Amino acid sequence: MKIRVGVIFGGESVEHEVSIISAIQAMNKMDQEKYEIIPIYITKNNEWYTGAMLRDIETYQDMTLIKKYAKNVVLYYKKGRFVLQNKGFIKRVVQEIDIAFPIVHGTNVEDGILQGYLQSIGIPYVGSNVYASVTGQDKIYMKQIFTSEKLPITKYTWFYDIDYKQDSSKVLEQIHKLKFPVIIKPATLGSSVGIHTAHDDEELQEGITDAIRYDHRIVVEEIVSNLKEVNISVLGNYEVQSVSEIEEVVSSKDFLTYEEKYIGGSKKTGKFNNSKASKGMLSASRIIPAGIDEKLKEEIEDIAIKAFRVIGSSGVCRIDFLIDQKTNKPYINEINSIPGSLAFYLWEPTGKKYTELLDDMINIAVKDYKKRLNKVHSFETNILEGFNAGSKGVKGIKGLKR
């Protein structure tokens, strides 16, 4: 009997379309002999839909088709089963799934919110748990943990949007302790959304103004001199980890932009190149393997595994590094708990095909689920049994009923 895998994607996120691309790539590469693949699409206003048509990228060019032909559903636990039930007048079970596979990016989905819901209904799910997802999405939490573990990061500062609006001079004074150029980032976004570089105060203030549109917390970091950007993927959980090949990212900017990662078209004209966008992160320019020596490669692998374990990650993650080519020193940029395209292109050079990578991720999720079941999460005893609330307590309960 095939394992029913509910692939969840989309959501209320600025990385909504990126999630669609990643999910469709993955669904097309899953082992059809082992898995029954059930797409579960979350719209930008948090409506859940399922249907075979959701596996086709062309479906999303006309969103009215989804509302017309796909089934609007909710996912919940029902009598020992995890079911997708329609939201119509006559409610019935549309699909049953055995395991959830979130392939989501950004706030409200990748950041622990979706994982929390899945864990609360008790369904096994692929990838990092709530805590690792929150930390992996929030650049401030991440940096604070890496600092406490003495992992190498660049100098940075952070602030709330209200701090800047009430007293921008104080915030700018703190930022001026860093050396220009700097990079400004919304704390909880990915895919390079809302990110800006600044070489002077004018660019700094312009970057902050835009970043505040996306998040209430902002990070400002020093840019690494003589920069070379490399990425590596880690697969496993807290017990066992393996590393992928390392890629060198090629960008025409100070950082790899959203357009370079996904659009593949002209930023000036706004034209969308669908053939490139459908490739997701494959549309970005990269060199595999990265042009680094063996000593630096081993150092990056070691740091990546430490970062993966200290965050408590599971499944597959991509960890981005910044290298100062003059000193040959690597710095962790960030960890991506659900990377674009699931970073499969970093595993293929090692001999691991995308289908095998997806299979590994599902197997890890099943093992993690079994481990959770073996832990104590509640007590069978009821300390309220036989509790005498007294006359006032009983009256209070009756009052609540009325």
C-alpha cells in the first residue's frame, strides 16, 4: 500500500510563488511507486485546496480555476485518521493522508506556524520542528544562538521599526558603530526580499524604509570584504548528518537578488520568464563545486553540521556562507530550514538523485515522529478528579453556562 503524502505549499507569504515552484518540482520527482502524492495548496488568504490540477504549474496562471475546480478543504484529526474534509454545506472526507510534507517558504508557513498546527493535530511531518523552524526563519534569534555557540558570524545590530520611527538618530548612531558598506535585512524574510546594501547614510535610510515595509524587526550587518558566497546543504537530524557538495554563488550584485534566484527576467521591464522561473533556484548562476581549497571546504562542512545541530534542524537545510577571500575566513550568513528547490541541485553532484533525497527526508520524518511518540507529553492521571470547588465554585460554573 502506498504512503499518502500531503505536500503543503503556498501560504500568506511574500515567497508564495517560490513555494509553488519548489513544491511542483518535488511532487514531480517523488517515487510514484511508493507514494500517493496529494497536493495541498494554501492561498494567499489562507484557504486550503486539494486536487490533481494543483500539480501543474500552469494552473497558477489563472487563480480562478483553482476556486472553480479544486476542492476547498480543512486538515484535521478524525477518529485515528488525518483527513482533508471539504468545507461545503454537506461535509465529507475528500482525502486521507499519512504524512505531511511542507514545502513552504517565508513567514506564516516556514517559520514554525504551520509546523505548530501539524504537531498540534499529531500528524507526522517532514522537516524541522517548531523550535528549529522559528530559529531558522528569524535572523536575530539565529545570530544570537550562533554567537552563544561561538560560531563565526559578521558584526551586526538590530532594531524594531518603532525604534526607528520614534528616534531614527539613535538607531543610526548604533548602526554607525559598524563599518560601511552594510546590508539591511527584514529579520524574518527569505529569498532576498526587502534586502538592500548601503554604502552611505542616504542608501542606509532608503534601505531601512523599504525593509520596514516587510517586518517589524530589522537587521543591519557589515558586508564581508573580498566576498565569495558559498552554500552547502545538510541532511539528517540531531543524531546523524551528511553534507552535500558546496556551491559558489555568482551574482552581479552585492548579494543574490530575488530576480536572480527566481524570476530570470528583466527587472526594468517586469517581464516574467516562465521557463526560468519554473526551475526555481536552478535559474540562479552557480559554480559546483565551489572554487575553494580542501582545508576551507572541511571547515565549512564542520561549521555547517554544528549550526544544523545547535538549531535542532531536521530533514534538509541549506546553510549560506560568506567568505573573506583575503583572509580565507568563512562566516555563516543564515540557515534555510526549507530551502528553495529543497537544495536538490547540491546533492546531485554527490550521486544522490532528487527522488532519493525526497525519500530520505520522508524516512527521517517517520523516525522523528516515532521518537516523539516515545517521549512523555502528558499524564494519564487527572488532578481535577474529585476536586471540591465548594459552593462558590459550582455557582461560578453555572454562571458560565448561563
